[in-house]
Amino acid sequence: MKSIYNILLVGETGSGKSSLGNLILGIPDGFIVSNDPDSCTSEPLRKISKIDPQIAVIDTPGLNDSNGKDDENSKKILKFIKDIGHLHFILIVFNYSRPRLDNSIKNTIKFLCKVFPINLKYHVGFAFTNYFHENQQKLNVNPFESRKKYVSLVMKLISDETNEEIFDEPPSYFLDSVFFDNFSKGQLFSLLSVAKSKPSIKQINDKCSVRHVKVEEEFETRTEDKVVDQKIITYTKKYKRNKYTDYNGNITYDDWEIISSDETSKNLEIKTVNSNNKEEEKGFMDSLRDIVDFGCHVYSGYKYREVKKQIAEKSNKEYGIGFGDFLQGWSLFDKELNKKNN
């Protein structure tokens, strides 16, 4: 009996994973094709190719489940792989036009690094779907160079998780299941040839498990004052981001996004310095010199505003300088400061 070479597909919903699986199988409806971000495979599924009966394709649940089913899914995947007895090639699938290395793929790769702690890197390849060769030729785009960073990110992730050195770049394939032209056919033939050249992955660790990713929301409020037309305008913005803690305890964050914005204004209260009071005038000028000297060493931003506030409070307390007057003086010395720095 001839050996069957098992290919595992890993990729987010919408990456073209199911369409690629059907292309390898030679069956249009072998795997359910869906772009629904909430859809997912609940059970591992393996089907044998109609084109090449020596090839089988495996689809598995993603490991980024918000309902806490990652432990359950990881046990299903582990049992499924053990029951098959051998795995040869792991294809990490990206949509060429919208490549993303999301948490689901990262967690699945980390889990596989635990299941196969030795030599996993020699069994990994990359597939970029929705790649229409004729259009890319017109744009004179080298597909391998244009998507190299995603390959490098996965390579580093595997090296970090297995404590092995960065390895030679794995094979990459560029296909389109809709415009299945000669280029895509050649890429598919190469993919199947490489898969059949791989020995079975050894050293299955059947004791590993996965904790689902914990997601927490973090909030932050930022304010900024500006003087416009004799008014102090205070801008207040509230931000939110997600904090992710994966099954290894690693923490990652989304970018901050603005969830609300508000502004308030009040008139400046101008108080002039009595030029006949030499002591008060000297105090005012000393305070402004402090601003310039300190400002030369402080970048704009939070620290800059804090220093500005402290000096303003000191000036008001010791010399009776009004806040509006202080801000006007600050504006003048800002110009001097820029001259110094430039």
C-alpha cells in the first residue's frame, strides 16, 4: 500500500484556505468555503485528493476562540494527529491581497511547535491565494519579495518557540483558484511534489495543551491645551485598545483607537506685570529663562506639558503671574527655543 502524505492547512477565515484545500483535492465542495469572520471549523477534517490519491488535506479548528474552547479544540487536534499517525507538510495560508498574521494563526503555530518540538521548521511552507499572475506581471511585481516579511515573521515565531536558530526560507507558492492559469497549475504541481518529498514529522508531544487567548479592554484619557484667539481650548480624547494574553502568557496590544473626543474653552485672564516693581519683573524673567533652559532638554509631549504646568504654578505662586500672561510669555519663548534648537 502506498503512503499517504498529509498536508495541514493553517490560516484565518477569508485567507482562501478552504478554496486551496479544494484545489488540492480536485473537489469543488470538499471543504465549505466561507468569508464569514464568525465561521469556524469545529472538528478536524481530513480528505484525500481525487487528483493524487497519495495526498490528503487536513483542516482544523482555529485556536483563538473567545468562548474558551481552545483547550477542547487543542485536544481534538492532538488526538486527530495521533490517530493519523503522521504529518508531512504544514501550509500557512495567506490571502495575497490582504495578508494578515493574526492571533489565531500565531496561536496555532505556537501550539504546533509544542506538538512537534523538533524539526518542525523543515515541514513548513507558505501558500498565498488570490494571486492572479497575469495582473501581477503587468505591475512588474516580484511575489516572493512583496510578501517576504510575512514569511520572516513566521520563521522567527517558530524559531522563538522551538529555541532553534533561524532557518532557511521555506518554499512559498502563489495560486488563484478562480483564475487557475498555467502559472497556478505549475505552483500547485510544485507544492504537491514538495509535500511528497517530506518525511513524516517525528517526536509528537502528546502532553501539550492550550489556554484560550484572554482579551481585556484598556482605556486612557489624554488632554491638550491650546491658546487660540485669547481663549484656552482644552481638547480631551478618550482611547481604547485590546490587550491579548496568549496561552504562553505573552502579551500583545492593538493600536490605540479614539472612542470619544471633546473640547472646552475659556477666556484668557490677562494680567500684566508692573514694570515699576523690579522684583516682580525680575521674577517673571527668571521664570521664563527657566522655561527656555529646561525646554532645550525636554521633548514635546507629556513630559513637556508637565514641566510647563509646574513652572506656571511656581510663577503664579511666587510672583502672582496670571496663567494667561504666562502662556503668552511661553509662546514668545517657544519661538526663541525653536531658534536655539535649529
